[in-house]
Amino acid sequence: MKKNILKRAAALVLALCVVFTFTACGGSDAEPSSYIITNASVYTGEGETAEAVVVKDGVIEYVGDAEGAAEYDDGDIETIDANGGSVLPGMVDGHMHPASSAVQIYFEIALQDVFSVEDYAAAVKEFVEEHPDNEVYAGSGFMRSMFDSVGPRKETLDEVCPDKPVILQSGDGHSYWVNSKALEMAGITKDTEDPAGGIIVRDPETGEPTGYLKEAAMNLVEDIKPEYTVEQYKEAIAWVQEKFNAAGVTTIYDGMIPITEENYWTAYEEMAEAGELTLKVRGAWHLAPEMGTEEELLALVDQAIKQSEGFTTDYFQVIGFKFFADQVLEEETAYLDEPYTSGNNGMKTWDDDLMETLFTKIDAAGYQIHVHVIGDAAVTYTLDALEKTKATNGTNNRDTFVHCQFIKDEDKKRMADLNVSAMIAPYWAVMDDYYWDLYVPSIGKERADNQYPEESLVKAGVNVGVHSDFFVSEPDWGWLLYSAVTRTLPQKVFDLWYEGMDLTRTTKPSSNYEDYTIGVLPSADERMTLDQIIKAATYGGAYSMNLEDEIGTIEVGKKADLVIMDMDITTSDIEDVSNVQIKKSFSDGRLVFDADAKTEEE
């Protein structure tokens, strides 16, 4: 899983952007507008286009040619000239961590645009100096690829903050980098055993903890981290949804809602009931083996279902349960059929019988199973449990696999047969420094060249959606379309990540690049067509959330979740498409982002 390009500068102006009523953008507490969008390339779905759209009271009333749309002009309805740009359904991001990421970026140390160990230390030092009264310093966004095989060290953080705990989460979300004070407060010493499902990384010579905690070992310092109030969550969510609306995102899936952290989901619910959400939010409750015994986990399922029944607005509902079947390739904790070059097969998170028991209870109650799968072995054992669950219950709740880095061909067919959607991240299906620094050394070039299936999932009949895993990556229409079609980084991302480095970027596929060429990730056969990726980013996500009758295509009777772009992406060169800009975004017909109004304000 990859790195984020969220600019820290945005985090420094958050207080200027938070407006709960959204009146400047005609927000979600305003009445839906009626308007005609004309002079457009309207992508209705499945490759079909039209010239114009008419929206009345938030619902699409007409899709067709400009002449037909003109008949709706009664002299009072607003006409919007798209200037030949594409009009698409709003992006549906099928898995992210919006609320948790928002509070981290909003209130904590942001390392998402920092690309060296020295700069990490400088950013921490700056934050500590600016917030001398904090009792603990938390942050997020460091990249594993910036460190040697052992990983980050506590001594780096001790130099800038020796007397208070520092806890930094990696950009992939699967590890913490902490200082000596945090280890001391958590009681972690040389003699502390690794917790089940976690690793306390130790110095290879002394055996002392290095300050690098992987997976479930993160829980050892969890009680030290800051807690946030309902109002703080609301403030951060308000900021992040403004960012997403500006990116052309109108529906999201929160893939890890904590069952017992009431402030977290209360913020969503209160905002939804008050008309303060401009994003449709669906989500999944998080379950993990370390949360308790089988009896305790089943009780948590009951508690979560009862809580879900209280969420009744169109803007916030919890419809699933999130499981980790394994972890991540970067830490060699993804669960693989064939071993890593180090000899292990990674981490299998769940016991088969316990997974099946929980799946069966959740599925029978009508909730989705939403599963993090990276390795091919993780996919296989999760499908085994799902097959038994479906045989018992006879249900079809549109379960979802997220990330999907390695999947055997026979398991793609099983996914299609079980109607399991695949949430993919074309942002990551590229040849970058992770490929050279982490993937090739840990699994060999052949397997590194056969990761992130995309087009083959479509061919297998799997419903495919997209996700950013925010904050791991940030939703971006141009980047998404470009990397899905080319399997390489767009120039704008290359320039941001590798500024000042002597690296080569190429868009020409090759099976024998020189080391550190930022090129096209094999297999070239996995490149998607533009139609396929647009469908995945709209209809595919809507289908996975049981929303395809309301959103995901531009059809008469559906809700007007729309974006207007500054170019016709169906006729433009793909290099230009990578830089496409969102001009306007609409949610249920309400204008929630207007680039022209933003320009005037600035």
C-alpha cells in the first residue's frame, strides 16, 4: 500500500476552510437546485454520452441532446455551460478512513509530503516547538521505503523530543514509529513478548526495541494517543469533505469504524441529521481477533448492529463489518501462498473457524463482509469462509475485498460466483520506489511484475470499484484514470515525489528496466480501458453499496450526484487527462464545489 500526496500546506489553513453550513457552496442544508447543464460531454454510463442534463429538485429529469434540454428552459431555471467538458457521475470511493485520517492530519504532525528521515525529524521538531503544552505528540504519513531493513529508530525522535511520547503512524497505516518515552510509558522493554498478530522490531545486535511497532504491536501504545471529542471529529470531517467535494467525490465508504469509540460515529450521525454532510457516507464496523474471545466478538457484533439501526439518514449508514485477512507486503505481513525471499509466508490474521462463525452471524443479519486482502493466500482462505457462509445462509449481501494485490485466477472466478466486489487502487498499480526498494527484494521480480490485477478482474465478471484508502492516497480523478489506463505514475506525481532526484520516468512498457526506472508496472494486459475505469469509479462503487438505483450513472430518476470537468476526457490525450480539473461538484443536486467561486474568493 502506497503513499499519500496530501500537501501539508493544506493542513496549515484548515481553520480558514471549516464552515459547517456550507452556504458558500450551496451546501447540503440548502434546497436542491434546478438547472440545465449544456454544451457538455455527458458520460451517462457504459461508454454512452449525451449533450445535456436537466436536474429538477435534485433529481435528473432529462438526459439527451441540447435541443431537448432547451425545452425545460422556463426562463427561471439556471443554465450551466460546461464549455465542452465531461460531466460524470460523482466518484464513489469504496474504501477509505476519512474521519480518523482527518483528525490526524488536522490536529497532528503531518508527514504526507515529507520524503527523507531528516525532514521527518525536522517536521516533528517544528510541531513540538509550536505546541509546547501537548502531553503527547502524534502524527502520520512516514514512508517505510525511507529506512533500511530494520526500519525507523527511536533515537531519531529522541533527539527532537526526549521527554514526551511521540507516536507516528506509517503512510500505509500498519506500523508506528515511537520514541523512547512512548516505549517507557507503554512498558515495552527487551523482555516484552510480541503480541499475537504483531511485531516489536528489535535491534539485530542488542535485542532492544528499536521504536518500530508493526501491526497488533501498535495496540501496546494505543492508550497513550490523543482522544478526540465529537466536536473535533465534526470539525475535521467538515474540512475533509470539502476537500473530497473539490476532488469530485460524492460518496465514500469508511472502512474501519470503531465499535466502541462513540465520539467517532456520533460525529457522523449528528452531522447527517443536521444536514451538514455533503458526502454520502457508508461504512463498516471493525473487528479484529485481539478484541476478545469468540463470545466477546459475537457480543461486539450484536452491539454494533444495534448501533447501526439508529443511523437512518441517506447520508450516514453502517452496512458492513471490516476484517483484516492479512496485513501488508511492505512489512512481509501479507499472507502469501509462496514464501518471501526471507522464507516466511506472512501473517494469517484469523482462525478459519472463528472467521466463519463471525461471517455467518453478520451475513445472516444482512450486513456485508468487507475484507482487507493483500496476499493470494489471504484471498483463498477468506473465500473458503465465505463459501461456507453463503451455503449456510443462502444470502447475497455484496461482500467486498479491498486492495486485492495478489489473486489467483481461480479465485477471481470464485469472487465473481459469490458476487464479491473488488475495490482496487490504480494509484498503487505502478512501478515506483516501493517496487524497487521493497517488492522486488522481498518477493522477487517475477511476482512483483504480477501484482495488482485490474482488467482481468473485469474479464472474470467481478464487480470492480475503486478506493484511495485515504490517507494512504488522496482521491484524484486525473491520477486515477491515468494510472488505470497506463499502469504508471502521472508526471505531476512523479515531480512531487521525486523532485531533485536523478530518476527516469517512462510510459513505455518494458520487461527489463534499469533499476529505479519509474515505469509501467507489468503486466501490460492489466491496463484498463477508460470506459472500464470510469465505470469502476462510479457504478462499481455504487453497486457495492447497494446504491446503484440511486447513483453511479446519469439516468432519468437518479439523484444528481455529478461532476463537471474542464475537458472532455473521452477525446483528450491521456497525458492531458491526468491533469483534469473539477469545475463543479453536485450532491443530490446541491452545488457543493464551484471552482469559479473558489477563484473569486481567493
